[in-house]
Amino acid sequence: MPDETPLVVYRDRVRAEWVDYNGHLRDAFYLLLFSYATDVLIDQIGLDDATRRARARSIYTLEAHVNYLHEIKEGAPVRVDVRVLAHDAKRLHVYLEMLTDARAEPVATGEQMLLHVDTSGPKAAAFDADIVARIDALVQAQSRANLPPATHRARAIGLPSPRPR
């Protein structure tokens, strides 16, 4: 996906300390990369560090799902694209795709439900009007971009129930 899209983009490289005994990126570090990408989103919607401190506001993660699709190795460049699937007065539902130069398709995908929080409580709080305006503008731009479907969205984990004997 080219960078001209309205996706929020985070770039990094798989570091030696992130690699496991198989020579692959450890499962926990996929989530770390998704977390860093979410930080870029938070800054982009206007909740940078200075604003968070001044307003006593932040974003907490309520839920996260990761799909590990392909292994990646030390040194691989990675790009995480973030899109907002939905939002309401206090929450953001985001979809993340991790890509590397070696593959056209994602090596991992993630979904997160994020909550806007008044940190003086802490308690859930509605987004301020300027933040809502930025979120709306981002969602509209992503909608106009005709992005490919969020293929791994809303996947559930589980095994089939055993059949009675």
C-alpha cells in the first residue's frame, strides 16, 4: 500500500532483541509494533503528549486481537498501517496491518478497541470536539480512499465443541 493513502503509518525494523529461538519476531513484539502504530494514530488525532498532559486525557486499550500470518526475521523492515473502522463518543475501533518488503500481503493483522480516558479519575470520557473533528476527517479520508477490505476483522478464537458420545 503506498504512503499516499490516508492510513496512519508506522515504520520500524525487526531488532535483534525482538527475535526468538526460531529466528523469528517474537509474538509479543508484533503487539509492541501495533502499539507503536497506535501511538502515531493518537498523535495524528490531536492527542499528542502535550495535549494529553494539558487536558489530563489519554487512550487506554480495552481489547486487542492479533493474527499472526507469516513469520518475519531480524532486520526485516516493517510498516504498520492503521485505519479507524468505527468510533463513538469515547471509543475507537482500529484495524492494523503489518507489512514487510518481502510480501505483498500482511504478515500480521490486529484489531484494537481504544477508550478515551480522563486520567484524573481515571474514567471514560467523551472526546473533545477538536479531536472528534480530526477522527471524523480521518475516517472520511479513509472511506474515500477505497481501501481493501479489513480481511481479518472480527475473527473469533475457539475450537468446535466436542460432540456428545
